[in-house]
Amino acid sequence: MTKSFLAKPGEVKPDWMLIDADGQVVGRLAVKLATVLMGKHKPTYTPHVDCGDFIVVINAEKVRFGGRPMAHPTHPNFTAKMLTKTYQRYSRYPNGLKLTPAAEMIERKPEEVLRLAVRRMLPKTKMGRQMLKKLKLYRGDKHPHQAQVPEPRTL
């Protein structure tokens, strides 16, 4: 009888990855990031243990949405979906629904666009919130994690 391997929390050693998001589609990149954060890319994946790696994403402001490309004076990766897609939040006051178009969200908080896409693909549990903390998103090429020596990868 063969036994299944189950990782224990103390045995798992997370790696550090460096991902360049320049020109990548938000949804497709988010799927790959969520898979790595959960640890499903490793043969030692165990559902009840956080087996995922740390991910540092640079150039978060240069991501793009799928859809038909359109000309825009300030944003090079502008698509039709940036006009139609909206992000909503609620202030918990009566009539407190706030709608933000994707184009405005990318200008103001480009890291949040990717963080929200990945968050919705992770488990909705304590472990899912713990996994999301291992995702580090930054505008531009600079990040404060040189000491961890993240390995550059393409997903």
C-alpha cells in the first residue's frame, strides 16, 4: 500500500520569485500568481498547509486588460474593457455604493487592480488571507526585497 505525502507546516520552505507584469493581461497573470501563492505548482502541495511562495511583482502599472486595443494619449496598453469594467465598493452608509472605472483605477492604484484579481481566486479562509500577504506589488522597477534575492521568472 502506497502512502500519500502530506507536508507539515514546519517542513515547507517558501521561495521568492520576481515577476515583471509589463504588458501582461490582468486575468491571465492573476491565475498564475494565485496558483503559485497556493503552492499548486509544487509536487509537495498539501491543501491544509500553506505551501506557496512569496511573489514580488514589479511594473504593476503596465498591466493591461483583454479586449480590443484602443488609442489613448496617456496609457499605452488601453483597451475597450478599461471603459466598461468597473470596480465597486460600499461605504456602509445609505446609498454608499462607489463605482470606479478600470481606467481610473489603473491610474490611481494599479497595484490594487492585480491584488483584487488575485484575491478573488484564492480560498476565502484564514489561509487565503495569509497567502495574499505573500504577494508584494510595486509600481516601477524598484522593490525593497533585494535581501531575499527573488529569482526572476516569467509565468
